[in-house]
Amino acid sequence: MARGKFIVGTNFKMNGSRAFLQDLVENLNRADLDSNVEIFISPPSVHINHVRQNLRKDIAVGGQNCFWKSSGAYTGEISAEMLKDAGAEYVILGHTERRTLFKESDSHIGLKVASALAAGLKVIACIGETLSERESNTTLQVLFRQLQAIVDHIQDLNQEEKWKDVVIAYEPVWAIGTGRVATPKQAQEVHAAIRRRVEETVEGSVAEGMRIIYGGSVNLGNARQLAREKDVDGLFVGGASLKPEFVEICNVLRLGGEGNSDGSGDDDGGRK
Ligand SMILES: O=C(CO)COP(=O)(O)O
């Protein structure tokens, strides 16, 4: 499976009025963006439709969560089908804020991933360790446990094809919103370990083609160094995505982050 383009995605979280998002959309619409980078933005769900209607079509729109049922008596929830109907192409699942504040378990996230893929959405599946887990040397154990729940539920779909719609986001909890970004070396080590784990646990040639993106205090100052790492296939941006520097982060490959060797999405093994 060929690896797709380098991705820069946003997680706006619970931020952004319609007017604020309209300004942001207009900025992106005017911007000279690198066509070698795939971009998605994820406004709060009530604004997805508005953003989709007004945003240039070469930028995808994503949701930040969905429930695993298609419809029914689940007050306050939104299904993957509803996100798709509103114009979303992506959905973020398993973000640490969902795991901790809303008590989502690994298996809840697995169910959500399966339902989103079945509905035809692409998934940004987030995994990450806390600081105490890193300090007690259980980082990979934690990540592999979170990953396994996702693997199991995709396996249940019985379609290797579905993996091409899955992007893993490595988001160390200690780096989110803290200004304490992982070093490029830390990110590379973990991304390579995740890829090896997928190689060991998923049948077929999924691992080499799978995109693994990094999130946690990404900004214009650190984006280029992170993007240079061999197994960092994209950046997932929270706070900085709400600032004007986001456009420059989208153009990180032009700044000297290397990304895919030819930008075609066809990985030639010589990338980075
Ligand atoms: O949570 C994030 C992306 O999902 C990252 O947030 P920050 O970039 O604000 O650290």
C-alpha cells in the first residue's frame, strides 16, 4: 500500500464561532498552499456544514468525534453517517480529551473507528501516553494496548482495504496544550515502533503505507524538524491551528520538512 501525502490536520476542539471560522476559511481560501500536503480542518460539528460550503475543495473537513450507532435514542450524540451527510470526510477518534474527560475506553474507540469506516469516513485514530506512563517506561505498552483495540475492530470489518482510510495520530498526553513538544527523535522512535507493531499484528502490507502523524504542541517553530523524520507522515495541530501561522505550518514541506519524496503519495522507500 503506497503511503499517501503528508498530512497537516487541525483539531479546533470546542473553539470558534461561525464568524471566526468564516475568517479562517477565507484566509485558507486565499492562501498559496502546497499541493503536496493534504490538509483537513475540524470545526465543532455544528459548523461543519457551513465550513464545508465555504471552504476551498482541496481542503477536507473533519468531525472531532462520533457515536458508534447510526441512529436512535442517543440524546446528544452524532453518528458517522450524520458527519458524512454534513460534508465531513474525516473524523478524529480517541483523542485524549475524549478518553479522559468523557471516559471513552479503548473498546469504545474501537467501535467508533469501525462505525466511521463503515460509513465511509476516514479516521484519525489518536493514541498517546501520559507523562507518568512515559516516566515509568510503559509508553509502548500503553500505545500498543490502545492500538490493539483499533486493530481488533478494523479486523472485525474483515476488509484490509479499510486500512487505507486510517491515519494514526501519536499524541503524547504530556505534549498536548503544554508547549512541551516531543523531540523529533522521540516522535520518530514511537512512530517507527507503531509501524512495526502494525506490521506484526495486521495482515497484508498495511504498515508501510499507513500514515502516522504527530500531535502535541506543534507550532511553526517545531514543525519543520518534526516533518523531517522518516516515520512522521504529518502533523496534527491544536492551538496553533487557530492562529495565522497555521497557513505556514501547512506549507512545512516548502520550509524544508521533507515529507514524501515526490509528493505523489507513492512512497519509493527513499523518502526523507
Ligand atoms: O490535541 C491536539 C491535537 O489533537 C494538539 O493540541 P495542541 O497543538 O494545542 O497541543
